[in-house]
Amino acid sequence: MNLRNLLNNNPFKADFKKNRLRPPGAVAEDKFMERCIRCGRCIAVCPYRCIERADASDGLQVGTPYIYADKKACQLCMLCTQVCPTGALDPSFTQPEQPRMGLAKIDENTCLNYIYARDEARGYTDGTALYCNTCHNVCPLQDSAIILQDFIVPIVTDLCTGCGICVERCPTEPRSVEIIPAGMGDADRAGLYHLRNRLQKDYTSSDEVLHGDTLLDEKSKLSSGEDEFNFEANFNTDTKIEGWE
Amino acid sequence: MKATRARRIIQITVFIGMFIIPLLNLLEIYFIKGTFISMDIGSLGIADPVMIFQALLSGMSAAGVLLVSVVIPLLLVLFFGRVWCSWACPYTLILQLAERLPFLRKRILSNKAKATANNFRVRLLRYAVFIGFFVLVGIAGVPILHLFSPPAVISTQALLLVKTAALSVELLFIVVILVIDLRFSYRFTCRVLCPTGTCLSLFKTSKSLQVQYAGECSNCGACVKACPMKLDPKQESGDRLCYNCGECIEACQDASKPLKWGFGEK
């Protein structure tokens, strides 16, 4: 067992990059690298051509499937999980809500909606603020994976599948949202990535992601039934228009 | 119909099929999908046994692995021997076509004459290479034989070519082994290197389909000269190196037809 542990701690087995994801349903990265026989079936069946084959420059990962979220994000059709012959992609993943390929992380300094919220709070704008909402609009799990706090600030919840559609569509340059692949923040599993970035902070344990009760609280605020808004109109709304009714 | 012609037709069909399958997938027809590493026809899984075995070694568990998919290839070997290599493998087709090029002919004939007919040494080297590959998989902890199996590399590149209109660096491996086979050592890949071929031949039994030698003949040596594996069909027809191409049967000029197909040793 000791020899096996020694051999299994090969740091080249786990390498991570932001916005570079395994297909949906992938088991943990080290297990994935052991199981995947690089047969290319998932690449063959992907109807959106978003799964790409890692080439020789990716080292030991050569031949394995990757999804590059900034190029072509996963559309969560879940065809690939059904064709994997070795269980590297778990066939029990059939619903688009199930996979956890990674977690979206929104950059508060460049996201247009965050700038909008800050500008609104301080009362003046320098012109970059924009009510963008793109990530919220394109998210396949709208209002559960990304919710709009106070109808302005997009917040990622733990229901995020990491499909990367928000990254693909983010209009800012550089993109204000990126996907942190699952396992990237886990020092025991992040292998080569961890060795390279020993001093970097752990992104996935960030407070920006909502879990459990806080998530439920935020989602309950989304209903528009409780709060009654008093719009003050500067014209008379009581008069009946002739010919109506 | 001569066996060689039937063989060539099947080889070319398989070669074209390699490009047709990803094309069908592009049209969203998923009845048949995959590469020669692992393929689905309907709900029937077929996989290269050596690829599945290396995944068992690197993953150290059979959890989730489609072990069923090695059944069809292994049954094929049990009944008909290593026919995949001679009747279907795309690399064999490419090699055989390249060997016909006129400017290579002289070199190949001299290489073939020089190649050792001492099959004990070939066998030893072959199994050493095969075990070496598995040790490499064990050290890396990751399945890597998809880089060293010629049919796997060729069919993956065909998939890439159709799906993304690009090729990857791994194709260099095919170029390298082609140069070795054509320039330096006669049929080195099929006789020694190929992990898929070695793995398949391990499951051949003495009851499998093989060339049988019956009785007397004129000992002209035409069959020995014809054999692409440098075997002597009169004595070594049941050898694990034999890939049942049938070229010795066709080369035989003897009127009494001492060589013929048959199950088991005669």
C-alpha cells in the first residue's frame, strides 16, 4: 500500500487552470486521471463541440477531455456522462442541475453590475456603470445558481454547476467571471497546481458563495409578493379614460 | 475470392469507417460512436482489452469499468486468433501500402532477410516490452497506452480530424514507427511493440483458428518467405505471433495443398 501511495502522489496527475473544466459528472481529478482511458467517446458525442481533447502540451493530461469555459461552455445536455466506458464520468448524472464542474467567481472590481451598485450607493457615476445582468440572464439555473441581490448584485450560490456559460458570455474585457474547477482549492488533491501556487489563497472557500440558510434567506427575498412598492407618480392616475371599460 | 482481397476490402472498410463514425456523430446519429479504444454499436460495448486492463491497473478497482466490453474482442481472439491485426487494423493497412512503394522495396526485402527468425528472442522482447508498458502505467498511475497503440492513435486522430479539422502531435508516433518499420527493422511494430496486438495474442489458445500443415510437401520454402511475421508455417503455425493473414496459404505452390485453415492443431 505504501508503494501505491507513493506512486499515486504523482503531482503531475492533478493540474488545474481557471476556466478549464472536466466534462459534467467527472469524478475527482486524481480518480478521473486514473480511470479515463482517453477513448474520446465524450468528445465524439458532444453536439455543441465544447469538449476538446487535451494535446501534448498538457503533459500527462494528453488525450483527456476538457471544456474551455471562455471558448465554448458546457450546455449541460448530459450526453457525455452516458457514454463513458470506465466510469470516469459518472453515468448517474442525467439532470442538468447535478454536476459540480466548478464554481463561478465574480470579480467585484470589474463586474458592471457591482460598479452600478457601488455608484448608486455613493450617488454619482464615472460612466462605466451598466445594468448588465448578462450572467444572470444566460444562466441555465437562473435564480438558483446566480441570484440578483437587491435586483442588482449577482451572487453565485452553491447550486452553481460550473457550466461556464456566464464566462462565455461575460461582456467585459477581461472577463469579470471565471470558473474555479472543482478540486482546485483542495491542497491534497490539487497536485501540480498546488505546488505552483502554494501561497495563493483558496478560492473555493470564499465567502462570496452562499450556502445553506444564507442561501435560503437570499432566495426568499427574491419573491416580489411581500414588499409593496409605493410609486409616486407625478401625474393624476384617477381619471377614467373615455371609451374604456 | 482470395483471402488477400477479402482482407484488403475489410481493412479499407474499417479505415473509411473510422472517418464515417465521427461524421455520423456530427449529424447527431449516435447509434455507433467512439474510437478503436472503445466503441459503442447500439448498446453493445466493444473495447480494446489492453486499454481496459490498464485502466483496471491504474484505478486499482473495477468500479464502473465496463468489463463486459472486452468480451466480444476476447471471444473473437478465442475463436479466430489475432485476426484484428491482419484483417482490420488501420496501421497494418498503412504499413502494407507503404511497403509496396517501389523505392522502399529493396530496403524492405533486405530488412526482412536480416530480421531474426529466432522467434524465441522475438517473443522474449515482445513480452518484455509489454510488461514494460504496464510498469510505466503503474509508475505514472495513469493510463498512457493510448499513446503507444497504433490503431488507437490513428482512430483518435481520425476523430479529431473530422470533429475539429485539426490533428495533434501524437501522430508523430505513427510517423516514427513507420520509419522504424520501413527503414530499420522489418515489422517491428506488429511483431514487438504494439500493446494491443500482444494483449490480443495472449488470449489465443491451441483450439483457435490457425493455419494447419498436413503431411508432406516439396519444402520449397515459399510459405516461409511469404510470412510477414517471419514464422515457419510448417512448424510454428500455432504461434502467438501468427496473426492469421493467410499469406502462407496463398503463397504455397504445392499441388497437394498442405496448408489450410482449421481450428486447433492438426
